[in-house]
Amino acid sequence: MVNRDLLTKVVNSIPETHRPLAEALQGSARYTISNPMLSLKKSNIALRMIVRDLYAKEMQKDGTVSELRTLLNNKHFIEKIKPRRMYLLMNLILKMTEAQANDLIDTKAAKIVLDYLMDLTSWYTKQLLTKEKLSVPFEIESLTPTSFGKLDLPAYDYEAAAKWFLIAAEKGNTIAQYNLGVLYNHGKGVPRNLKEAAKWYSLAAEKKDSNALYALGILYQLGQGIEQDEKKSAELYELAANAGNADAQYNLGSLYNQGTGVQQNYETAAKWYKKAVQQGNTSAMNNLGFLYHKGQGVEQNYEKAADLFLQAAKIGDASAQYNLGYLYTKGDGVKLSYNDAACWYLSAAIQNHTNAQFQLALLYKSGQGIGQSEEEAIKWLTLAANNGHTNAQYTLGLIYKQQNTTLAQISALEWLLKAASNEHISANYDLGMLYLETGATETAVKWLKRAAIQNHAKAQIQLGLFYLGDEHHLPNYQEALKWFYAAVSKNEAEAEYQLGLLYEKGLGTSVNYDEARRCYRSAAEQGHLHAQYQLGNLFDKGLGTKQDYTEAFKWIQQAAQKGYPKAQFQLGQMYANGEGITRDYQEAAKCYRLAALQGHTKAQFQLGMLYKKGLGVTQDYTEATRWLKQSMEQSMSEPSF
């Protein structure tokens, strides 16, 4: 839907002196759904007004006789106005209006243009001076651009055509039989009736009409108006393909490519695609390019793939445009260029290619090959997401989640829910975490479990942590053990550490120091500081193993170096007592100080005692008193359990 509030705001910002601009903008909005072609006409009129008015004022020249592209290529003009989205808007309109009427023009396309136009108009009106008039008087009706001649399709009398085709078809005219099948197939001039379509196609196909053979093959493949028979479909396509029908050659190639109705054979698929390519079939160009890219049925050749994609892309094939954009992001067969990738993704995106819309959004988000803009990323993600693109729904949910406002959180929930409902595993996890943050624990656990049972390690860990219990929930150590154990198979250090704690304390299982040590070691070797500390403690205390101060020192030191106060205190103790290392009060004082500064009460006390005795530090009763007092005050303020 058009954002009516924004439209009203923009229109109201247009002064009365610029009434034609307001009328053009309102017209564009009025027809986005009922007549998107007319909506684009109105958008083009508004764009021409803005550009030509700016040109006349900035350049002191009449720009009414020049094309927009000519004006926007004027270097001096560009330097003065910094045309923002004018180029993109102009290209969008040109691409959409110069294509075939059944290709690019749809409601979504018109809405995209209107969205950009409102933004451009808002910027333009802010540049206007009070009571400033349009430099060139415009009349709305006189502004219908000549480039839209292709858009007015002739009105055909399909009912009359159907009557005359029927007369000729009943007399055995092959072309009339085929044409009558087409009318029944599409419901033109007659009620749509696929059985009747199949009947007339069959009669024409019996006479080897290649178009009828192809059309009948489609009905057999889809099972429309006739019992589905993919093998029969392949036979009909082959007859039509041998007669030179390019569409049949493409479809036959696709059957061999997929192994549908025939045994899968990439070489045969490539053969038929090549025949269709010779006749200019863009879909065949795209699919043959894909075979070259994968090296299936042909020798892998990225350059040939790129060339085929380019041929089809120039003609307007959205899939080829997307594939070409992908090659530019990888540098396969072409020089790596995010700028070129963005251009081709845009060309495909405005044709409603959802993958292209998604990839274009990612480029806007990262700023690769195109100006970084989260706003633009959201626009294209929304288009793809509304078309059911699950990754777009998920990405949109994450973006809104990061905005951290009440309204954004509502949008985040909406999109993550859609992605999660479409079985996006990570969306289940993030949705669960979002519910957990809002206090909806039961709902959170439901979504986390959906991710966890699909082996999402972070969801498994989060469930394990939840089942450890808190002030609001009783612990369930057996469930915690189960989920941590599941995450351990993904080599997750946190899961190994938590599992080690359960084994060491005998929670949900029997005390098992050997298993605890194994789990801690696995996590510690991955750099998990808490696991390093716990592993050192097992060796320090000789739990389940021979007491080994040297091994204890090694692991506790690693945790201490990462800033963990408990490890810093313990390391200080080992230096002070000469455990696993030569006694060194100076090093002990350093370690105690690091922990003391983080509020560790025992470290504060020990540091105070070193100052009192002058061990490792210069004897200083004032410093000793300060640290001992701080230790006492802090221990008194700490809760007692």
C-alpha cells in the first residue's frame, strides 16, 4: 500500500505555485494499483518537471527540448544540484516503460518508482524559495511523453476472433485449431477451458503443427486439461523441437536438465539449449550459461557462462541479469566489480526477481558497489520479503531488532515470525531470543526448541542455560544436560564448559571428574577463559586426577591474562605460595592488584597484607589500610547465602 500519511505530507509541502507537480504526484499515487502504466506516466511527468525546472534555474537555459538523460549528463548541472536519486529514478522509469507491456509493468514496479519520487519531491520542495514559481509553465495533459507509445495496446475483439476460428477449425484448418486452443487456454473471447484447449491443440498437433505440439506438451507436463504425462510431454517437445520450435527446444533441454520425463542427461540438455540459443531464446541462454558455470554437460567455462548471461541480460531476462550480477560479485568469468553487480541486480530486481532484490539490499547494507543506505536496504528487503523470500524476511527482522525501538521491535517480531514459520532455522533462534528479552519465556522456549531440534547449536546452548534455572524458574538439570550434550557435537566451547560444570558438581548426573576435565579441556583449548580457570582448579585441587600445580598454573594463567578476576587472584596465590612456579611476591602483588581493581574482596585483602608486610611491594601502612578497609566494606555489602 502507498504510505498515505507520507504522500499527504509531501503533497502539502508543494506550494500552490507548483500545482502541476502536486497533480502529477497525486496521479502517480492514484493509479499504482488500478493502472500502473498510467502511474508511471505521471511519475515521469513529475520527474521531468523537477529536473527541467532545476536546469532552467541553475543553468539559466531552457531545458524543455532536451531529454532527461542529456540534462543529467551535463557535468556543470550535476555539480550544482548533486542529483541524488534522479539517475536511479530515471532509469527505473525508462526500464519499466520501454519494456513489453507484459514484462516489467506491475503494481510493485509503480510503487517503487512512487516511493523514490516522493523522496525526491520532498528534497526538491525544500530547495524552493517562498512564492517561487516554476521557471517553465507546464500543463499536465501536454506532458504525456512520446516514449510511451508502446504502452497503448490495441484492443482486440477476441469474441469475434473465436467465432471465426471455430468455423475454420471445424473445417480442419490447422492454424485456426491452434489459435482456438490458445483462446481457450487463456480465456480470451471464450470462457477459460483447458480441456477444450487440449482438444484443439491435439487436432493441430496431429498435423505436426510445431506450436500446437509445444502447447500440448505444456499441458501434458503440467497436467492441465489432460492427465499429467511427463514422458508424453517430452515426446511432444521433441517433435516440436525437431521442427525448429525454439520454446520447445528450451523446454526439452530443461526436461533433460532436471531428469523429468526423460533420463537426466546434461549433455543432451546442453545440445537443445544451444539450438534454442541460436534462435535467440533468452531462457536457453541463461540455462546454458548455468551449465557452463557448473561444468555440467559441457566443459566448465566461466567466460562462456558470463557471455551467455550477458546476451540474455541485455535482452531483459531477469534470471540472467541476476546470474550476471552474481558472477561480478565472485569475479567468475568477469572482472570482480560490485558496481556492475549492483547494476545488474537492480535490473533484475525491478522485474520482481526476489533473489536479486535480496542481493541488492545486501549491497546497500554493506555499501559495496553502491552507496551505503539502510533505508534502501529495507525497501528492497521488504519487496523480497513480501514475495516470500525467507532470507529477506529474516534479515529484515534482524535489522529492525538492532534498531531497538518499540515500533522496530514489533516489526522485528513480525518478520522473524514469518521467516521462522517458513522453517528458517536461525529465525527460530532469534525469534526465541527476542521473546526471551521481552519476558515471554514460554513462547521463547517454544521457538528455541524449534531451532534446537534442527541442530542449531546456539539455540541448544540457550535452552541448556534456561533449564539451569534462575530466580523465576526451577532448574531441570536433566534437560540442561541433554541440550548441552547436543551442542557439544558442534564443537561449541560454551556447551563443553557448561557440561563440565554439571559433571563436576553432579547436577543431572553423577559426579564425574574425568568427564568434567575432558569437557573443560576441550573448551579451554578453544580459548574459553572460564573453562581454562575450572580446568586449572581441578589440577590445583587434585580432583579426579593427581594434583599438578604446574598444569594448574598453565591454565589459570591463560584465564588471568584474559582479565578474569578469579583467575587473577588464584594466580596471585600460586605466585605467593610458590605453587607451580617459583615464589614471587612481586608477581603476586601484580595479580592481586588486577583482581582487586575489579572488586575481588580476597584479592583486596591479600594485597593489603602484602603492603602491611612489605612483601613484593614497598611497605606502606596507608596503602595496606586502604585495601584492607575496602575488602572489609565490600565483603559486608555482599549478600550472604
